[in-house]
Amino acid sequence: DTAVSQTPKYLVTQMGNDKSIKCEQNLGHDTMYWYKQDSKKFLKIMFSYNNKELIINETVPNRFSPKSPDKAHLNLHINSLELGDSAVYFCASSQGDLAGGANVLTFGAGSRLTVL
Amino acid sequence: AQSVSQHNHHVILSEAASLELGCNYSYGGTVNLFWYVQYPGQHLQLLLKYFSGDPLVKGIKGFEAEFIKSKFSFNLRKPSVQWSDTAEYFCAVCNQGGKLIFGQGTELSVKP
């Protein structure tokens, strides 16, 4: 019973291609996130959706487009992949926003993207 | 801009040694504080969190952290580490805007 599941776990592709990473959570949470972890393990938020509505959109190239068909899913589509996009992408979810007090992030296992 | 700083990039300890990992943040308002752990090849898991009340919080696996507001710090401690504690540790801060900002992580290696 994986709480936050991401697919694929590994993705190797050529520069210039378009790829998607899917994320689903079965926790009944209303907020979902995408984080990028670079080669130095630094984690940075990319996007956050609450009930399918975009609430956090960091300075991310517009080649990255999140899509939330419903509150249990948040997919990440990346156009025209570049070498610098190589990273581990983590999906996460929470019930409500994190400023509320008791809420915490639950992370998925990560999707390692390698752009050649 | 809000930031989180973890002073130790890589810490190497022998089993049974005591651990303290530093974390400082820059934000003057009310914050919620977290420590996450990432075991090799795995996803991030919550170790402990602070929202309010007692500034000394206890988490899983014998970890604890102390929030010192005057020092903007939230250091992680464990009195006696085990080989299985080898992992990457991340401090994170959430402000009232609801955005969780992570530190750059500290790699802990425990020698058996």
C-alpha cells in the first residue's frame, strides 16, 4: 500500500525529448508537490497544487508543466529536455498547507531522470 | 529570502558516538521546523517536527532536536549512533506562506 507512488522510477532519455513523470497518492491529501533533488542532494520545491489548483510555482523553466487531473494525481511533463534537467524528482503530498501546524510532507520514492 | 543552512556537509562517526547536526534558518516570523532523513536509495522520511510548545522535541529512532528561537537554530541530536543511522539528513523550515525550504543536507557516515 504505497502512499505516494511515482512512475517511472528510472528514466534515461536523450536531450530534446519530451517526457512525463506521474505521481499518485492514496492518502486523501489535498495538496501535492514536486521537488527536484540535484546531484549535490539539494532539494528545491518546484510546484505545489491544492485541490487541482496551482499554489506554488517557483522559478522553473516553462519547459516544465505540472498537470493535476484530480487531487490524487500530480504529473510532471518536461519538454525539450536538457542535460541540466538530470536529477531525482520527488513527488510529495500533505493534508492542507504546511503552515497550518500539524501537517507534514509524505514523499514518494523519487524518479531519477538522466538526460544524455 | 528565507534560507536554511546546515553547517556540516559530511560527518563521519564511529558507532556509539554522540551526534549533533547543526541547522540555522533565516526568517523572523513564526516557523515550523522539520528534520527529514533519506537512507541510501530511499525517499525522505520524517524524523521529527516542531510546531509549538516544548522546544525540545523527540522523534523516531532516538533522535531529538532543540528549537532555540534566539539563535534561529534547530539542531538534531542523538546520544549514541548506530551503523543503520548512515543516511542524508535534511533540516527544513516552513513559514506562514506554506512553503517548505530545505537545507543542503548533511551526509552522516557511521563506521561499525
